[in-house]
Amino acid sequence: ADAARNLQMKFLNGRFGALIEHVTAADLQSPELGQMLRRTWLQAGLLVIRGLDLSPDDFASISRHFGVLGPVPAGREHAKLGPGGCILRIGNVRDQTGKLISQPSSTKENVLLDGSSQYRPAERLPVWHTDGTFKETPEAGTALYCRQAPEEGGATCFADAASAWEGLAFDQQRHLLKLDCICSLAHHDAKLRKRNPDYPMLTEEERKRNPPRRVPLSLQHPETGRRAIYGINSSTCFVVEKGQEVEPEKLERHELSGEEDDSVSILQELLVHVTAPKYTVFWQWKAGDLAICDTRSTLHCATSYNQQKFTREMWRTTIMP
């Protein structure tokens, strides 16, 4: 109760992103503080807290303040930990035998240019996305906890997709409201495998259990009512009008090849807008940092680091609606 009353917060960019100060891991077990943080999360789209020493159980418990935790996606069993395997370890962590025990980063390329995280269509970098659009029930949020940070690089950038939607012209909004994104986990993994040979691929059985899904390009938040640009993910292989179908053979070809249909180019144009500096927050991780983003109203991207020189270990939980 005292921690909730004494909560100190400052926004990171306008009204987007809130840095919560002077709270401890023990404070974060409080249901009252958890409710307050969840309200702030909905308002700000992103919460960040520094200086925490969390066990897997601690991280899972704090994540549950924001919603029920979902499963780790298919094909990532080697990187699961925590209670019930609800935490995904991301990075370049290996065990004593040299076996990879983390989900590798999507890119090894230098994704920032002159310090800017704004999307560059010609290079298709950085890899901005919202999580989980390929799932039967896309998540409401993503929580990230930094266990080990590289001395250089490895930052995460976050974008306010709700304010970016509101910054579009009315005619563009009206057009985008008519569109859906077709998202496939198999396409996602095939695409990322091209950038990073360590990236795992789905088995045929896993692919059958994870068919392509449709999500709107513009999502109305079920709790705040605000609209946001949505559906941008490495799994997105088609952008179609609502009700329009794609031939199964054509869809399968794009799933297995990791190649996007030309219709996806509309997302590249949108990404330049949504990742402009006025909508974004750059977060350079330190060990002990915790960040929770609302995936219904934000996008994010990882930045590269020297994987031969440094180790980066992030834990991620998936927060369901």
C-alpha cells in the first residue's frame, strides 16, 4: 500500500512510455500496486522499471498483474523456463556444451543509422513489429526482463502506434480500416531464418497446428477504445481487403519461402510514419530492467549487438487479453 501511494513516474516521450521509480521487487508483489501499474500501462502503452533482481517466479508473478500468461510459441521449447515454462529466454545464451538455450535475435545486422531507429524501407530495417499477430488469440502485452545486457548495442525501441494512427489523414485512416493482415508463424520463421541461420524452423506438424491468421490493420483497443496501427509483424505475408481470400497454394508458397506478397508494401510506408522520433522511445537495457508494452497499441524493435563479443539474455512473458 505504501509503495502504491508513493509511486513516482515520469513519461519518456510526451505521454508515451512511463518510467516507474523507487519500487522494489518486493513492492511489485503487491496487488494494489499491480492494479495501479496496470492502469498506468493502459494509459502510457509502455512501463519501464529499473534495478530489479528477479527470479523466474518473481517475473512471472509480476507479469500476472497485467493479465493471464500465455504459452511460449511453438518451436521454442529449447528456450523455455520458469513456472510451467511460461518464460521465453531470448538472446545468444548457450549451455556448458555450447548448445543454444535461448531464442536467437531476429537480426544480426546493424539496424540503427546515425542513432535513428526510424524505419528505412530500402533496407527494410529496423525490424519493427507487434508481437503475436500469428496466434489464434493475439496477446495483449509483452513483458521483457533483462538478465544480462551487452556493453554496446542490444537496445529495444518502442513506438506509440495509437498516436501514430491519430496522426494519419482521415482519408488514409478510412482506407486502412478496410484492410486485414494475413499472418503466418511458418512465414515468420522462414523469413527470419534468412537473416539468422540459428533461427529455428517449425516442423510440419507444428505448422499444421499453427495455420495463418487474419488480424485488422487498424485495431480498436478493447479497454481504452483508442485505435492503433496493427498487424505489422515478420509473420505478415499478405495485406488484403476484409473478406478477400487468398488461394491456398499461393499462401503455402509464401509461408514456406518467407517471401512477402507485394501487398505488404503498404506496411513499409506506414512504418516510416509510426517510427518517427515523435512517436518513439529508445531504451538501452541494463541488467535488472523490466519493461511491459501493450501490444495492442505499440510496436517495438530490437537493435543489434556484437554476438561474438557480448552475451545478451532477456526473459519474455506473454500477457493474454
